Amino acid sequence: MKSKVLNYGGWMIVWVLIFYFVYTNALRYLNPDFAMSTRKPNPFAPVLVVHIVGGIAALLIGPFQFSTSLRLKHTLLHRNLGKVYLCAVLVSGLTAAYLSIFDNIIRKHEFAFGTGIFGLALAWFITSGMAFFAIKNHNIFQHKEWMIRCYVVTFGFVTFRLILFALLPIDGFPFKKDLGGVAAWACWSIPLLFTEWILQAQKITQRFKKQAPLSEVQLSAIPVPVSNNG
């Protein structure tokens, strides 16, 4: 019962953050009035719009893929949503890589920010590709783990804004000019690191429960191989 409450509570927080990010940040880039209000025209605006649409689609579809009832009762819907999710990741990831190189690094000379976004796109490709590879080989357990990693990277859009919202209002924060680049790296790499830590810790504890550690007497009874080269 406690685990279900924590699970529902956690997903509720995720949904609130998703809708807040989409409503307050992402949708404005799809508004023609916002594009006209900028001082300098952005030649990469169409690519940015495609990137944002793909990112929003991945953000909204992702949580449904972790629903056990949807996966068991509506398997076909689960598979179709998974295909749409992977296509959205592919489109948004390709445009993110393109923008990071040609817009951020080459045009704006934002090296830290550009390389951070390119790293996010690369992590997106690897995690989604491994999730697809696992399910094609009927390895459901690995597919689920790689989908978790992939959605953590997808949620980097939201995490990026959370980092900015947390640190920009601080008057005495001395590194505001570097915050965009730091956030571009930290929004996906740090959550992905903690996710991997949790996934591997669960495997270790599960194996520990199934097989108790050997005692000193048992260890001493294990024969030690003797090399004949001496």
C-alpha cells in the first residue's frame, strides 16, 4: 500500500511539472506573436519548433509507457504509443543535435551550452536505441530499464528549467553567466547517474535476498585452484 502511494504521488509530481513546463515555457515558442516579438530573427526557428513539438510529445507519452495496466490490458496501444514515443525522440534528438552544433556552437559561440545539449541528444539516441534493441530481442526487463533511462533524459527539458528557476533568483549567486551551460549538462547527466545508481542498487539487494552471503566456514571449504606453472 505504501509503495503504491509513493508511486502515485511521484507520478503526480511528474505530471504537474510536465504541464507547468509545457504551459509556461514550451508553448510560447509555437506562438507566432512570440517569434515576431524577438529583436533578431532566428534562422533556426523552424527547426526549433520541430524540436519542441517532438520533445512535448515524448514528455506526454512517456509516463503512459510505465503503466502496468496499460501494458497488460491494452498491449497494442502500449506498442503503438511506444513507436510514437521513439519517433518523437528521434525527431527531437536530431533537431537538438543540429541546433546545438549550427546554432549554439557555430552561430552563438555558446560552447558549454551547445555541447551539453549535444550530449543530451547523444544520450537520448543511446538510451532509446537500446530500449528498442532490447524489445526487438524480447528482453522485457532490459527494455524497461532502458526506457527508464530514456525518459530521465527526456525529462531533462523540465530539469533544465528547474535548475534555472532555483539558481537565477539568488542575488548572490556568482556564476549566473555560466548557468545555462552548466544546466545543459547537469539536467540529464546527474539524473541519469542517480537513476543508474538506483537501478544497480536494486539488482544488488535483490540478489542479496535470494542468496545469502557465505560464512567464513563455507568460504574456507571452497577449493583453491593450484597453478602447475610453478
